[in-house]
Amino acid sequence: MPGLYLAAIIVSAAGVALLDRRFRLAAWDSPGRTAAAVGIGTAFFLLWDAVGIATGVFVKGDSVLLLGIDLAPELPLEEPFFLAFLCYLALVLWAGARRALSRRAGTDAASPRTSAREGA
């Protein structure tokens, strides 16, 4: 079923965004910094992919789950979406773990903005 992989990425990202919204971990707390972190991370991993493709380490392979649209040789359309999702998920997990650990330690780091203001 073509497009199922991209649909799974989008549905998963929506789930992470709902958790982010509920707990104000990343994008709902600091949208500019979140966009910058996800954008820089995605660009880095796309560059990493380009090096891997150029050296023959990364190959796309065939799957009926892909749309079949390539942005470059061996680089399917789904790859940037996956990389952006990976960066966003890592950021939300990091923010959630940071908050949980700070609450466990007795400090209140409810948001990165709060912590930045307190440290200034």
C-alpha cells in the first residue's frame, strides 16, 4: 500500500504533538527554538544521508509502503519527514525527561523558558 510509511510518520508525529501540547514540552512552550532545533537536526541528518548515499553505505531498497517518489537517488520523499519526526520526538523526550528529573529532585523546571529566566 503506497504511502503507508509516510502516513505512519505523520500519525506518529501528530501523537507526539498532542503530548507536547498537553505538557507544553517543546513547540507549545517555545515554538521558535523548537522549529530551529528540528530544522537544524533535519538538515544535519539529510547531510549525513547524502554522505552515506555518496559512499554507497545507504541504499533505499524497495518497499510497497513508499510512495515511490525520490528527492535524489536513493533518497525517498519520506526520509525528510522521518528525520524531522526523529528530531522532534527526541526533543520532546528530552524535555519530558528533564522535567520529570527536575521534579523528582525537588526543583521546578516546568519549562525551558522558566529555567532560563531563573538562571539569568
